[in-house]
Amino acid sequence: MDVLYIVVPCYNEEEVLPLTIPEFKKTIVDLVTKGKISPLSRILFVNDGSKDKTWEILEKEHQEDEKVLALKLARNAGHQNALLAGLSVAKEKADIMVTIDADLQDDITKVEDMVDEYHNGCQIVYGVRDNRKSDSFFKRFTAQGFYKFMNRMGVETIYNHADYRLMSKIAVEELSKYTEVNVFLRGMVPLLGYKTSCVYYSRSKREAGESKYPLKKMLSFAFDGITSFSIKPINMIVGLGVFVLFVCILAAVYAFISYFTGNTDSGWTSLILSIWFIGGIQLLSIGVIGQYIGKIYKEVKRRPKYNIETVLDDNNKNN
Ligand code: UDP
Ligand code: MG
């Protein structure tokens, strides 16, 4: 029977974990009882450098229940890297892995449907929100704008899918061949291929604690996704260049007409305007190209994406 690992990134989640851990455990127990997964299935919490009591809570849970495993990253590596760290540890033991947020805003009862889809032959199953009623207007507006903007900028993502997904061992092993340092899983996973499907659910409110994705982080996440995935911004600069050239031709025609009608002085205004305009465009272009150079720089350095400090697994339990 297939071993399922639920991988849960946790950053400063001391308020929400006591509420959600029982639900995680119940999900495993239910699926084992129904004979859909092996009794060796586990929940693997990844503590992403939390500054609060998150790790203490996880250690205690691990002592009390063998279903709870925990991994501690040596520093805050970020949501995406925490997920990758968890998956890299889970894939050694698991046949199927589900990633889900610690706050359980995503409907964990859908794990069963995901497992069913896996048994139908899917290697990847995406959890997709069918509405955003529970989000505030602001969150809904910015989050939906995020997906639309990403797609327009040439990053193909699954609409309204975050990082709640099931992946088979094969899919995770293939994913680990993507050695890039700038990780954007929502763009990378669809690149893998395989038979995939979607499971729909409605997202609930965060029960406790605060969102770790305020607008500022979301914007930098979007910017990261775009610059690691797409050269569309560069193409847009080319388009802008063509446009400026066109404006220049019009300006030249205007200057000539002014010259032949003896109004040369008044041409000075348009000339100075174009100089400023072109200067601005050039600065902008250099800035964007600089962003790409920055990415190349980071890739070339090949820094480790995360450093594991401790692994609490079945082997080092002393009772
Ligand atoms: N998270 C993480 N590292 C970070 C930020 C967030 O592991 O640096 C985790 C967090 O604990 C949660 C998940 O990523 O399990 C999603 O964060 P959150 O629920 O705050 O985001 P939102 O649902 O508001 O988009
Ligand atoms: Mg959340």
C-alpha cells in the first residue's frame, strides 16, 4: 500500500498548530482506516526558522505520536524552500506527498480525493480554490491580480492553485532535477508534465495567527516568479524601443516642418522632451536587464537553498 507524507511548512505558527495538528492526524488515521494509504504514512512538519515556540510544539508532538515527524531548518529559508526541504526528506520514505499550509485554510478533507486521483494514474493533483469568499476584498483582489499578471508576463501557472498539491515520488524526483536557486514551485511543477488533475475546494479563513504573506512579500514573490521564469519583460523593452523609434520619426517630421516654416526655436521643446524621454527609457531598460544579471549571478553562485539542522524521524526515537 502507498505511503503518504503530508508536508507542512511552518513559520511562527505556534498559535495555529495546536488547532490544526489534531486535524492532520485525523486525516491520516481516517485514510489508513479506509485502506487507502499505508499505516506507515506520516505528517512531516518543516520548521522554517521560526522565532516562536513552533519547534517546541513539534518536538512534543513527535514524542507523543509516531505519525508526527519534524524537520528543522537552520534559518528562515522561505516558504518555497521549506517545501522543497520537506519533499526532499519525504521522498526517501513516501510514495505520495501532499503539501499543505499549516493554517489549514485549504480543505484537508480533499486529500482523500487527491489520493483517489493518484490511484487513477495522476502523478500530480492540484488543489484549486473554487471561490475566495473567505478572503478579504483586498486579499482576493491582489491574489487574483497576481495570477492574471503572472500569466500575462509569460509564467504559466494553474489559476487559483497555491501550493496545496499531491505529487508522486516520481514527480518529486523529477522536480529535484531542477537545480535552480530561485524556486517558484507553481511555475516549476506544471513544467514537469505527467498526467495531472485538479481537486476543487473552498478556502476558509485563517483560524489563528497572521498571514505570513503580506502584500509586500506577495509582490516580491510575483517579481521573483517572473524574473526566474520569463523573458517577457525583455520582449516588452524591445516593444517599447520600437514605440520610441516611432515617436522619434513623428518628432523628426515635426522638426522638419518647423524648420522649413522658420520656427526652429519652438522645436527646442520637443527635442528636450525626447532627450528626457529616451533617457528615462534607457534607465528603465538597464534596470530590468540588471535584474536578470542579478538572477544569473545568484544561479552561478550555486548556494545551498536550505540547510537542514535536525531531522526527527522514526530512527532516532528512543522509546
Ligand atoms: N511559511 C513558511 N516560511 C515563510 C513564510 C510562510 O514556511 O517564510 C509557511 C507558513 O507557516 C504557512 C504557509 O507558508 O504554513 C503559508 O503562509 P500563510 O498562511 O501565512 O500565507 P497566506 O495563506 O496568507 O497566503
Ligand atoms: Mg494561510
